[in-house]
Amino acid sequence: MPDTTYVDYSTKIPNNVNLASDNRVLKALEQWHPGYIDWWMTMGPDGFQTSDVFLRTAVSIDPKGWAKFDYVKMPDYRWGILLAPQDEERRVNFGAHMGEKAWQEVPGEYRAMLRRLVVIQGDTEPASVEQQRFLGKTAPSLYDMRNLFQVNVEEGRHLWAMVYLLQKYFGRDGREEAQGLLERRSGDADKPRMLGAFNEETPDWLSFFMFTFFTDRDGKMQLESLAQSGFDPMSRTCRFMLTEEAHHMFVGETGVGRVIERTCEAMKAAGIEDPFDMARIRALGVVDLPTIQKKANLHYSLSLDLFGSEVSTNAANFFNAGLKGRFMETRIEDDHQLTSATYPVLKLVDGDIRTVDEPALTAINMRLRDDYTKDCQGGVSRWNRIMEKAGIKFQLTLPSVAFNRKIGEFKGIEASPEGKLLTAEQWMKMRDQWLPSKADGDFVASLMQPCWDRGKYAGWIAAPKVGIDQKPGDFEYVKIHRG
């Protein structure tokens, strides 16, 4: 059995799946590669393809030393196929096939379902790169610019991860789906990305930080669920993707935290105690806290829609088939088959939001979303501690799951962030107090002036506590070739 711990860099496509001895798949991926590079040059970070960026590249799948850091031009980044180590004794841990040996090939009866799961996950990866392609031009520091580009190249690698599964296990259908992943475009009227949140604009850096905190966290939950899969190659690729995904959420949480920290500093220095004295706070060149709350409201509600309907026969079928489990499935203390269990689901009943017990099997999306909300709340609480420490009386909150929803039980209704049902007129009257208005967007955009001097940061964001790879504060994270 080949050593799958270290990554083989001798081929055009770095991998730890012994591609060199799998000519069919290697050839298919090499044929796909030029189209990927063309997509990257067309839709990847705009204006920085010749810059030397201090990026981490996977050299191993050992959690203690899997990456090395060095300067690389993004088009030369060694994207590749990396799977967590194989456990020869691994079993299917849930559903109708519980206890069977994990599958190394696609079960014929689940082929279409599994392909759909791979394609949907794969489609989100290039979408976020497309959404973020212009942000480098307004980066508030070289540190932040480097983090953006690290997120981008890793989303590109996650696309490779899903394309490998399609090319190796799904034949002609897989090749066609892999091509489709390069042809759809975020926000395109004719060929949009598959999920709504990935067709939204990411117009500024505060949006980027919120996206990486909220939407990449949805990605974490989905990857954790797919990492439970009885289809072992899916499980292994998602387990390694989670290693990289952690940095994306770090960028989001610390990014928002640094914006809050800088706002609090500016308020204290100016003697402003009222966080709603927005005109005076904005005049200081920082983002007022109510606007940060509106951005959180928007990105949290968009991300909730990614979980699909609270009660879902599709989710039940994926679980029953052993294809997609629950968050941390093996740590849950139940029978892992859910034949008679129930789970509480928030629903609209007779014009009121109530908790209804539903079969746990069809309420799997709801459970995953509840796990997601708990995970989000941890980060929000850490943001709130920044304000508490600064003595600023303001607390960020997660809005009701009924707020601003387009999918699931609460689509087609209007509700306040507190979960109070509203008429359409009431919603329109209050909308701009709860979600970013055009004026809010214009103000945040006005702050987005690039700051590319070594060790310097734009006035609306605080410096990070530590550098990447323990680098000093004035490290040149991106070498920009000007002119």
C-alpha cells in the first residue's frame, strides 16, 4: 500500500493518492488543468497574478506539520489532491448500512445522490473566489491581502478535491460535471452558482470578514457532515479540507474582531460613549457598531438558507444511505439510525412561530443548523468581550432564524431580528435599521482605501495580535509588482 502521508510533487498535480499509477484519472485531471488555470486567470484575484505572495502549501497530511510557507505567484500555486490517511478498518457509522465496511467505490444505487453532493460542495469553492476577486485592490494591509489570497488558493484546491472525486469515480458524468464547475459564474444571470449566498456580492472587506466567519462556517458544518460519509474517499478528502477551512474562519473572526477593536479605540479617544452616535463615529473614519450588527444580520441569514429546508426528505435519504451524517456523528449518543427519534423544529403554525417535534430523520438539516448557530454564537461572544473590555455598552446578537429568510419554513414571511412577525409594510419601514442600506454600503465603501505599506494598517482596522508563521509586524506578506 503506498505511503499516503506525504505529498508527491513529482507530477504536474501534487497528490497523495498515487496518481502516477492511475493513468486514466491523471490524464483526465491534466486535461482539466488548462481550463482551471484559464478560469483562475479570468475570475481569480484581479491585478495580483504576478505578485509574490507568502502562502502556505500542503506538503504532508500530518496535522502537526502539513504545510510550508514561502513566496509563490498564485498561478504557480501547487494545487493538488490531498486526502486524509485511509483507515483500513473504517465502518459506515450511521444509517441503513451502519456497521458495514466503508465503501471504496460508489455504491451503484446511490450514484446520483452522491454525485449531487459532490457537485454542490464543489460549486461553492470557485464561487467564493469569484465573489472576492476585486478585494485585493482595497486591502487594508499586506497581512490582510495575503490572508485573502490564502483563502482564495485554498478554495481553488477544494475545487480540485471535488473534481478528483468526480473524475475518478463518476466517469463521463463526472467529467461533464467537472467542466460545469468552471462554466458557472457567481451572480451570472444565465449560469449562476447553485446556492443563493454564493451569488451575492462581496463588495468590501467587512463583507469578506463576515462571509468567512458565517458562510465558511456553513462550509465547515457541511464538510464535517460529509466527512462522516460511508463513501471513504469523500470522507478522507473532506477531513483534510477541514484542516484548511479552519484558517478561513480565523480570518473572518479576527477580521471582524479587529474592526470592532479599532472602532472602540477611536470612540474612547474621541470621548464618544453612545454607540448610536453614528455621524460622529463615522467622522472618525471607523465602522460604527450598529452597521457591524446589520452586516452580521445579513450574512447570518444568508448562511442559514444554505442549510436548506428544516424538514427535508433529501437530507433523510442522504443519512439513511450512509452518504452524509450529522455534525460529529460518532460523538452523538443515540442509535445513529433515527428510526423512531424526534427532534424539535421551529415552524410557522397558525401565524405563530412554535417548536414542533418532527421525526429526527427528516429534521437532520435543522439539527445541523442548530449546531451551526451554537458555533457562530461562540465567535459573537468573543466579539462582545472586545467591547466589554473597552467599556463600550453594545452587544452583537444573532437574529432570529425567521429573519430575512428565502428558503425553508420562514420563506415568504417577514420577521424582525427578535422573531416578531411583521406585515410587508412594517418590514419595508424598518428594513434599513436591520440590514445594510445603500447609505451604509456607500459609507463602508468610502473607507476601503488601500494600505499597502509594510507594517501599516488602514485606519478602520486594528493590527493583528501575531503575524502569519510568527513573522514580525513589518513583514512583506505580498510583494506587489507595480507599474
